[in-house]
Amino acid sequence: MSQLKKDERKRVDLGKYSFDNGEQPGIKDLRQLSEEDRRQLTMAGMDISETQRSGSYLHVNHSKVHCKATQKGVEVLDIKEALDKYDGLPEYYWQAVDKDKDEFTRAAAEKIHGGYFIRTSKGAKIKHPVQSCLFIKGDNVGQNVHNIIIVEEDSELQVITGCTTSSNVVSALHLGISEFYIKKGGSLTFTMVHNWGREVMVRPRTVCIVEEDGVFVNNYIMMMPVSSLQSYPAVFLNGRGATGRFHSILVAPEGSHIDSGNKIVLNAPDTRGEIIARTITTGGTIIAPALIEGNAVPAKGHLECKGLILSKGIIHAIPELKGTVSGVELSHEAAVGKIAQQEIEYLMARGLDEEQATSTIVRGFMNVDIMGLPPELKASIDKTIEETEKDMF
Amino acid sequence: MLTIEDLYVKVGGKEILKGINLHIDEGENYILFGPNGSGKTSLLMTLMGFDGYDVVQGRIIFKGEDITHMSPFERARLGIGMSFQRPPTIQGLKTRDMVRLCAGGKEVDVDQLAQEVNFTGLLERDINAGFSGGEIKRSELLQLMAQRPSLVLFDEPESGVDLENMSLIGRITRSILDGPLEPRNGVSMKELKSRHQISGLIITHTGYILDYINADRGTVLYEGVLCCVARPRDILEHISKYGYKECVRCLS
Ligand SMILES: Nc1ncnc2c1ncn2[C@@H]1O[C@H](COP(=O)(O)OP(=O)(O)O)[C@@H](O)[C@H]1O
Ligand SMILES: [Mg+2]
């Protein structure tokens, strides 16, 4: 029965963390950061030179330290400034996520440290991604951020966001509220890399609302250790022809407890939803719920949950489908297993040693390629994979 | 090139190979016949060194080295290559990348090779994912072309292949075993000659492959024992006339 106990989610004690006095001085250029911090940011997908980016936002502990937009058609602000500038953003602020959902949303509503506000102009196709990083330094820091992205009609935006801690952080708590709004014909590709630490607790709350013909693609990569993460981002496809896709890659080393799911609600005709989750444990616990709900026709949803237990650990895949009208087409595929010996031998017969064979299979399983990431982000992900592989085999 | 001495192999606790002796010269193509269940595939798997094929007696010598207890990757690096009959699908591993892996560190023009086996359209597919019988064969050949082994183990190159594919597969098999039919630009005579030193151990039921390759000797495996050595065409003729039972009696 000890196994069951391991499966229990670790409880967050909000009183343990400091939510005050963590304001940091601003910087003009990301290159002013220390070498160590730059390395952490790079690993989390930040382009320090900012040349391949349309804007940047960096938040450290309790405040914004860097924020700018470099391309016409996209606005990047600290959320506090945006709330001042736009009279509290009544159409968007706490409109997608329920303020009273749980103790974490309430804590985030009580005191806000920052977060990004990103908005495109109508019809603007933003070539390079906007990048953001939410960074924690020091001990027992509690970080509350609130992010809002608005993709206006017929515009296209990519956002890369990395969450990370400096290497000496012993214990921290990150609460992140994210509300995304995709207007008619808009498209958002949102890629998030989480590189937390062994003693970091994470409770993000994310909701995305998509209007007619809008597209939301969410890539999520979480391969480094974390103490406990619980999240369940949801997308509501409210307009005809809207599309939503979640693709996550989760790795749980010993000591990590990851409860990371996705929800897609098909609320209009001709909507499509897809959830792909690839999970790997090397000793930690992964709970991977996924739900597609079809409330309109015609509508299609497919979810695919695949897990690999490399040596030990727990993977609990929970695929759920809910149809509330006749004619919805929902399907799922789920599997939890180990690497097939036959696949390893096949590669060994081609000259790969056992370790090379295993890592080739694991990389194929994770299938980062289909996310279509920008090359330098792909390179940093590959580096992270290399680092985590050292502990895998 | 390859010498098998008094080889006994157990699979799943059962003795499958019972005292195999076989010698294959450099550049020689050797044909292996035998009814279903006689142990042909087990012999190839043992030569490749896979788990579950336990050598209980005897030795395998390759290029003068005792490889009896080597791991498959060491054998592959020494120059043994195998074409699989039912290779597994590896999700997320594109055929293109697989071919590159087969080349080891060697320079390889994947697109050029793919063109030769009419595989260009499939390079971006996950290896073996939904491949038809003919596609599996062509993909296996493509991988061997990149790997360039000096001993090639073919398990029934013609099984599950239609006639149209058969001639392509026959030609490519030959070019892997004998080097290309005509000298090509950029291939030195020395390389051509070294390709002539490639040996093959080929399992066939139908003998179709004999129309394409030069095979000097053949043998019949029957209930884990090699029964005779003769010209492959003669063996084939006997089998088709009298069946394996008679053939074994007649030829031995
Ligand atoms: N993994 C296995 N476990 C037990 N018996 C096996 C296994 N693989 C093959 N065999 C048995 O070994 C014998 C030889 O099989 P195989 O080498 O596949 O023959 P062939 O290729 O000549 O048809 C058969 O009787 C088969 O049932
Ligand atoms: Mg066989």
C-alpha cells in the first residue's frame, strides 16, 4: 500500500512562502544578467540576444525586470501597467479563470506580483515569437503572476514562455494565472518550457477561449525535476470552426510528482480538438488526465496518452471523453508500458550500443519534432533532453 | 569470412539447432533452405547475437574473431548486417534518421540511396510504421546499403513481395552483395573490388532470389541439422520434385 501513498499529491502550505519584498531592479538588456542566470534562461528557451524575438518579458521573484516589444503589431506590457492603462481590463481580467476556483486562485487574486500582457493588433502576423520568462531566485519565494494574451481578429502570434529557478533555490512556490483570448480567425502557438527545481511547487491555472476559426496550439515541455506540479489548462472552442491542440512531453525523475492534464471543450459546430501526451517516468509519479467534451455537432476530438516507465515510477493516464449531443466524434488511445526489447535489438543490429538504442527510442517517443519549434528553441530542448538522459539510464 | 563450429542453440528452453557446421568464404553467397520451423530464422538470430538464443555449445568465428558471446552491436560494428523479416515500428524515428544511424559515422547520401530503392516518398515516415511487405523489404535494403556490412544475413528476401517489387529487390540485393552492376562515377575500382568481398547467407523458400544473385552453394536445414551441401538450383529442384523429406534422404 506504500505505493498508493506515493501517489498522493503533496500539499502546498501557503504560509511557508514569502509573497513580499521580492522586488528586483529592472534591466535594459538581457545580456546584463549574470552568466549563470543567462544559462538558466537559455535552457528555458529564452533568446538572450532577442534578435529572433518580437518582444520579451522577464519577471524575477515579485516584479518585472525587463519588458519590451520590438515589432509593430504586438504590445507587450507588465500586467500591472496594462491594468492601469486599460482601466482594469474588465473584459479579460479574471474573465476566463474563476477567481474563486481554489486557494491558489484566491491567493493570486489577493496579491499580484506581475505577469505579461501581450496583445496583437487586428490582422497582424507576428513573425518572430514573443518570449517570456518567469524566474525565481532565493529561498521560500512565493510568486504570483497573472498573464493575459489577446490575439485579435485574423492575427497570428507565437509565444514562448519559460519558467525556471536559479540553481541555488531550495524551496519556492509558483502560482500562475493565465487567460488567453483568441478572436475570430486568430492563431496562437503557445510553447511553455518548465525547468523548476527539486523543491519547487507549481500551481498554474490556465484557460483559453477561442472564437470562430481561431486556432490554439499549446506545446508543453517539462523534463526537469520538480517537487510537485498540478495543472489542468482548459480550452473552450466557442466559435464555429475553432481548433485546439495540446501536446505535452513530461518526464518525472525520482522525487517529482506531476499532475498535469488538459481539457478541450467543443462548444461549437466544426470544432476540432486534439490532446497528445507523452509521459516518461524514471522514478517519479505522473498523473495525466485528459478530457475532451463535445457539446456541438459536427465536432471531432482525439486524445492520445502514452506513457513509458523506464525503470520504476508511476504513470496514471486518465483519458476521458464526454459527449452531450448525438453525432460528436470523440476517440482516444492510451498506453502505459516499457521500451520493447525488440526495438532495442533492432537498433543494436544496426550498430548502436544499448544506451544509444534506448535514447534513440526515447527521443522518438517524445517526438519533439512534431511541435515544429523554432530551431534555437529546439536546440535548447535537445540540450535539456541530453541532460535528463544522464539520469534516465 | 564466417565459420560456425558444432553449434547447439536453445530457444525458450528447447534445443533448436543441433550441431551446425558451416563455412562461408569471402565474397561467397550461401543459400539456406529448409521447411518451416526447421530453425533457419533462429540460426540468423543467433549469428546476430539476440537475447533468447542461447548457445549451449560450439563457436561462431567471424573474420577470425570468436564472436559467440558478443553483443549484437559489436557484431554489427565488425561487419555483420541483417535484413529483418518482421522489424518493429519505432515511433517518432524517421526512416531518414534510421538510415543515417545505420551508416554509423560514415558519410551517406540518404536521398541518393532512397532513390535507388524507390523509397524517397517514405523517408519522412516513422520507421516501419504501416509499411507494406514490399516497403519493409526495401527499407531493410536501404538500411543495409547505408550500413555496408561485409556479411549480409537475409531472411526470406522474397516473402510477401509482389512480382513488380521482386525484380527491384532482387537487383538491389545483388548490388549489395556484388557491388553495383556498372562502375558509377565517384566509385573507385578499389571500392568496387572490396564490395566483391561481401558475403551473404540467404534464406529462401521459393528460390526466386536465385534469378538475381550468383549463389555458389546451398544447404538444407532440417530439424536443427544441416543435411547437405549442393548447388542451390539442384537443391531447389529436388525439393520441388520430392519435398524436403525425400530431398534430405536423397542428397545426404
Ligand atoms: N521464442 C521462441 N520460443 C520458443 N520456441 C521458439 C521461439 N522462436 C522459435 N521457436 C521455435 O523454434 C523452431 C524454429 O523456428 P524458426 O527458427 O523460426 O524456424 P524457421 O525460420 O526455419 O521457420 C520452431 O519450432 C519454433 O516454434
Ligand atoms: Mg523463419
